[in-house]
Amino acid sequence: MSIPYLACILFLCVACLLSSSDAACMLCGPGFPELDERLSEAKSAVIDWLMREQRGDGSWPPASTAESVLGLQLADRGWLNGQDLNGRHLTKARLEYELLRYLVPQASADRAQVQERPVPDSNESGPRGRSRSESGSTERSSRGHGRHSSSSAERSSRGHGRHSSSSAERRSRGHGRHSSSSAERSSRGRGRPSTSASADRIEEVRTRQCGLQGFSRGAGTLGQYMLALQSVCCDTDDFYGVDLDRLMTRLLRDFPQENFNNFFQYSLAILSLCSQGSETNIPKRALRRLAVGSNRDDPCGSDPHSVDTLSMQVMAMVCARPQAMGRGLGEWEDIIDARVQCIVASQRADCSFGGNTITTALALQALSAVGAAPVVCPCDVTADFLLDVLDQEGYTRENATFTVHPSVGSIAQIIPIFNCNNFGSFANASIDCPNYDLAPAPFQPGDLTTSFKLLVDDGSTVIDYGVMIIQGESLYTGLLRLEDSDVGFTFGTLPSSFGRFLVSLNGVPSSSTDFTYWSIVEVEGGVEGLANSGIEGLFPVEDDCYIIRLTSYA
């Protein structure tokens, strides 16, 4: 390990893991209270701005829904839970709709092609659709100008201005992984080609053919959607009957191909798998390819626009580190070291990376992922560059007049660092899962109601709520009614074979790492006793009192 890199390891370990709370993170360590306060204020202002950019249909312009959801969740894990029930449903439905919209039209076309195409036998390889010649050229074309244009090679065809655009791979997005399975299921039993191949082989070939054709917008974009879905607690292994994880591994196998031909996109694809915490879900071949990258022997290269890609590769490699170590890839740490040194060496005299805020934010995220710090400029001065530019352009000021056209996708890439997070943080995430259950029926004249008391004790504060329900409704329904009121109460649950159990209240999660869970206590005559049922099996009566308490089982 080199001396410059050793000098970097002064960065906060607090910035290495997903922030466990959304209080101000200490990006540069203790001793910078003014910077911490400024980061906290900027985070709140930028989150508010980005949330205001959400359209009435739940989307973000221009085609930036996945980036926005992912960036917001990394900046504030409870932002979606803080919306009302309709808002949560709208955002989730829009995210799913966009992915399905990319898939369904292509699935129909793929189905017809698969019906007509003979299935190769077991000694043949299916069509790959590769375009190796594009892997080095397209990602360097048509870069935008200015401090926000982002200098990464893969960000092509951008507009002008400091926040001109997000990555080029986001312009050429994949139609998604659903096309494969939907096409398979739609074509079964109709026009099936005559062949001696096994049924499993036929299914595999169909899935591969449909999947590759159906993701013409790129697996990098699919990775973004998968990360966004994971960030709001939606399954990717059973997305409307489709195993997105399995399909992503197939797309990784066939890299490079059209619109999936650079390592920024490839890193996003890896992140979408390793962020789930599984120990064996990334093929060893894909891990090796990530390690080799575009130029393993000269990771810094001569291209000054490679910092964005290097940063994403570092985040992906840190996220996939447990799997790489388990597969015996012994040079993994050395490769991370070399790429980090390239990032550190690329910092400019103005304290930016690449001269723009996107590259600077991505570089800080990568450095935080490994516990390293900038060297050319101290961490706090580098953070000041980021904040100064955002402030000048109005993003961190309320009701500001922007000096450039706002770029939603660019801001979504920047804001995770405001919460000491990076795009690989979900591997260790404790997510405040939103509650998507339907709201209970509104009160009607003549309804017989029940009022009871609820205390929420998170170990540091106790909040007292009065709750009203219709007679016979459960404690769970009472929590839904309370959340739908204007008192600022939120909660999250997960299903189990024993019914729903609480995983968070008011943004405070239970934690297997800290050995804590939310217990339900009934109070009768001043005497506390653990409830003998969960929230769906308790039915309050008039003047009942419940305490939901964060409890340690260590």
C-alpha cells in the first residue's frame, strides 16, 4: 500500500457504512461543526427541491424516476415513509410502471421473433448481440460542457451547463428484464418450434433471447431500477413473476453489447446484485471482469474523464468485496487500492474532481466507501467546493432563482454524499421500509368509535399519541389512521407467517446489528405486560394504553 494512499485513511469510518440515522453526518470527521451544519442544511434544501420536482403522475423529469428515488433514499432513508399513503403508492406504482412500460412492448416483439427462430441445440450458443467496437468510443462522445456536465466517459450526448445531464447510459436505457419472462410465458404452447432439445434448454434460450433484445436501453439502467426498487423494499427476485436478479446475471455474462458497453453501467449492474447482501449471487466471471475493468494495467489511463467510472467501480468492488473474497479473488484489495489512488491523484487545484460537482460527489462517495480522504485539498475544503457551486446555482437556497437549468438526474447522483452514503451503501442498509397498505375507510357519521392511548419509546424520547378507531378495528388499523393524520407519526412493517411485525417507528428501525426490536406493551392499572399478539391481533377498547418500545435482546 503506497504512502499517498495511507495518507488518505484519515477519512471517517462513519462515512464508510450506510448512515444509520438521518442526523447530520460527519463527512470529514469530528471537529468540523460548521461544515456538518452546512451539509445538513444543504441536504434538507436539496431533498425538498428534488421532491418538489416530482410530477403529478409520480415521475421525475427527464426520465429520472429511478435515479431520483435512489438518490432520495440514500440521502434520507425515511423520505418516502414521510409522504402520505397516496404519495407512497404513487411513487412505488410509477417506478414499477416505468420498468414494465419498457418491457411489455418489447416482449411482444420478442415473442414473435422467438416463435419464428429455431432453437439452437446444446452445443450452440445463443445470439449475443455484442458490439465490442462501441465499448471504447461511444462512451467518450458528445460530452457536455461546464462544471456539472460530468466528465465521465460514459456520459454522452449531454446538454450544456453545470448540471447538464446524467450519464449517457441513462439516455439509452434497457427495456428491462421482464421482456424475457413475459415473452416466454406468452409464447408457451403457441407455435413452439420443433426440436429435440430439452424443455429446460428451450426455456433458457427463450429467456436469453428475449432478455437481450428486451433490454436495448441497457443493463446499467436496469441496475438503477433494481437499486431503486430495493431502496423502497420491493422485491427484485419476483417482480410481477420475473426474477430480475437472475436475468441481470445473464446480461452481465453477455457484456459488452449495444448500450451496455462501459464500466460505469457495468458497475451499476454489479451494485444491483451485491446490494442485496447475498453471498453468492454474482457470477465469479462477472467479478473478474469488474476487477479487470477497462484497463487493469493502467487504471488511471490517459483519459481525464475516467474518474466517474473509476468511482463507480470502487463502490461496486467494495460492495462485492465479501463475494470476491469468498471466491478466492486475492488481488481484489490491491485493485481497489490502485483505483483509489487514481481518484485521489485526479483532484484539481480548485479542489474539485473533474471540475464539476457530479464527478466531485462520485469521487467523495468512492473515497468514503473505502475510508479514504482527498489529498490535494483537505476533505472539508473539497466539500466546500461542492456546496459552494450548489449554493451559487440555487439548489441549497429556498425559493431560489436558478442560474442554470436544473438537472434532476445530476442532483440525484450528488445528494447521497450529504448523508455519508454511496451507491453501494444498501449492502449494509437498515432501510425504513415504507408502509404501502391501503388506508382504512374514513370515519362516517354514526360510526361507533374507540379512543386509546399510544406511547412510542425509542430509548431516548417518549411520544404520547391519542388514537381513534372504529370499534372492532385492530391496533394495526389504528397505526394506519395515526400515520394518515398530521401528527408526524410513521411506521414500517414486514409480513411474516405470524402476521405483520414492526420494523420501524418514526424513522427509527429495529436492528439485528444492535440487537433491538420493537416490542408491544399493554398497560392495565398502571402495570405493564408484554402483549400476547402482534399489531394485527390486538383490538383496543376505550381508554386502553399501549407502549411500543425499542427493546434490546442482547
